[in-house]
Amino acid sequence: MTQAPVLKIDTLTKKFGSRTIIDGISMDVTPGEIVCLVGPSGTGKSTLLRCVNGLEDIQGGRIVFEDEPVRAHSKKIIDVRKRVGMIFQQFNLYPHLTARQNIVLAQVVVHGVDRRSATERADELLARVRLAHRADAYPARLSGGEQQRVAIARALATNPHMLMFDEPTSALDPETVGEVLAVMREIAEERRTMLVVTHEMRFAAEVGTRMVFMDQGKIVEEGVPRELLAQPRTERAQRFLQSIRH
Ligand SMILES: Nc1ncnc2c1ncn2[C@@H]1O[C@H](COP(=O)(O)OP(=O)(O)OP(=O)(O)O)[C@@H](O)[C@H]1O
Ligand SMILES: [Mg+2]
């Protein structure tokens, strides 16, 4: 039996001025899928995630998240954002709050969780991302990898129905990339629905259930990650994959 998609993107068009950035993309994500979105710089990957989160208005097509049409300025967009966890390249933690406070805040403010339960949940999640000992540290005192793990714990705190990652390890020192990928692997093992923009092809091959290769605002090719990586069908994907394998 096929499950209803969590996310439906149907012939989406996004323009900035007269430039078409997303050019008629259609894509569904079903529960438990881990979709890895790859492609050259400037291709529209981040823009696509921003459209899904209702951070950009769109010029054509439709995005539906769990039966809710996603529209940037609608009142209901808050309901969609509550159900989608977002993790960015630059962590985006509040600098004036400790790791624990960062994880408590969204639960209390957006979801109305009482502070005590929110704190318990924060501590539980900090332990899960192996940062229990850093709960009282401010972001400036944490390494990039630690900050990103706090950001992941924060995203998980409200039990989102889908997690979106935008190059979560691209801003990290090579030695801390592994610790963040390890946490992402554990989340993936829980069969959480994930949409991940990444250049980490090993992660994509081992963890992803589907790989979508985008170029110039279009989906050029998609498939099982290992198969696409081993034998890309299109010349464009072949060239891109060669370029990132040095
Ligand atoms: N707010 C904006 N106004 C105008 N153009 C924008 C805006 N945001 C993005 N763009 C343009 O849209 C195109 C796609 O950008 P996007 O950031 O989505 O690419 P990307 O695939 O995520 O690239 P990267 O791999 O470098 O992160 C780029 O040409 C970018 O300059
Ligand atoms: Mg990007």
C-alpha cells in the first residue's frame, strides 16, 4: 500500500524578478522517506526548501503539506511551520540563550508547552545528541559541530512531521562533520521523514532512500542514491558528481 505523501510539490515555479529559479518542479515525499537533494551551486535547492516552509511566495504550481496548501502569507502557514523542522548551514541559534534555553524557547513560545516539560525535553534531547554536559553553554562557546547538534535537538523538540536540512555540515570543520552526520543517521533510523540538501555523498548513499539531482531549477534525474551515484544516466549528473569527487 502506498502511503499518502507528507509533502506534495506540483509544477512549482519560483521567480526572483524576471529570473526563473524553480522551473516547474514536481516531487512528492512520503512518510519515512529520506530524500537527498543534490546539485550545483545556484540551482535553487535552498530556494526550494524556503518555498516549502512558506518563506517565499511562488509564481506557479502548488505545494501541499499534509493537506494544507502552503502559501507564504496565509495565516495557516504557521501551522505548517509548526510541523516542519528546519536546520540551516549556519545553525541560527540565539546567541544570548544557552543550548538548553535555545531548545526550550520554541516549545514554550510556539507550541505553548509549559516551561518545566520543555526543559525536561530539552535535557533529554541534549543527551541524545551527546551534549548533556554543554547544556548551560552559550553558542559562542560551542564548536560548529556542537552548535549544529543543538540546532538539530531544537528542531526535534517539537516533534516535527518532517525535517528539512540545508547543507547542515557545509560550514563545519572536517573533524566535526562526522559527529553531526552520526546524529542525522540516528534520526534517519527512526524513520523520520527528511529532506536533506547535502554534498555528503557517502551519507546520501548509506542513509538516503532517494536522491534528487537538480540543475538550473529543474529535476534532472532521480533514483536510489547508490544507483544514481554509481551510474548517473544524464551527462549533467555525471559531470557534477565527477566535480565533487575531486
Ligand atoms: N532573495 C533573492 N533574490 C534574488 N535572487 C535570489 C534570492 N535568493 C536566491 N536567489 C538566486 O536564486 C538562485 C538559486 O539560489 P539558491 O540559494 O536556491 O541556490 P542553491 O542551489 O541553494 O545554491 P548553493 O548550493 O550555493 O547553496 C541563485 O542564482 C540566487 O542568486
Ligand atoms: Mg543553498
